[in-house]
Amino acid sequence: MEAFSVAVSLAMLTAHAPACPLTQSLVDRYGISFSGFTKAIPASPAPDTAHGGPFARLVIPDDSKVADGFRHTVVVDTRTKKAWILRTGGFVGVVEWYGPVDAGDASVAGCRLEPKA
């Protein structure tokens, strides 16, 4: 019973966790969801992150519960404020890059960072 109480408490605390300002900005601007984009973003090669630099890799949360939907990850150059979006999944298993798009002044504070590839 105690474990259940802890689980419920954690769920309630994380349910109201603030969204990542950068990913939320991109989702709002381009309509990013499990089904793709509502505003076109140009296809591109992957960003060149081999030299290191000020790159952050962020998860775009997906609460859709659609097993064959797309998943999206953002790679942002925090110096130039340019972002690339990686689309993976779907029912045919795509791996597609889009961008760069302007990330604007949205912050990465509080964002869930992915480990570097």
C-alpha cells in the first residue's frame, strides 16, 4: 500500500511539470505530433555535431499512445539558435531529418535532454 501511495504522489507531482519551452515553441509553431507536421519543414541532412560544440538534444514528448506514430527529437545549436528535427518511427520505420529552423529565444531550461549519440 505504501508503494502505491508513493507512485500516486509521484504521478500527481509530475502531471503538472512544466513543458520544455524550446520543444513547446516548436510544437506550437510547426504542429509537431505523432502524425507529422502541420506546417512544412524542409528536409535536410543531419546536423554536423561531430566537432562537439554547443548542441543540445531534446525529446519532444508524445502522449498520444499511438504505437505506429512518429517520434520527434530536436537537436539545437544553442549558439546559433538553429534547430533540426529528427522524425523516427511510423508504420514503415522512417529516420528523417528536417531543418534547420529558427529556435528563437526559447530556453532549454527544464528540458529533458537525451544523451549524445
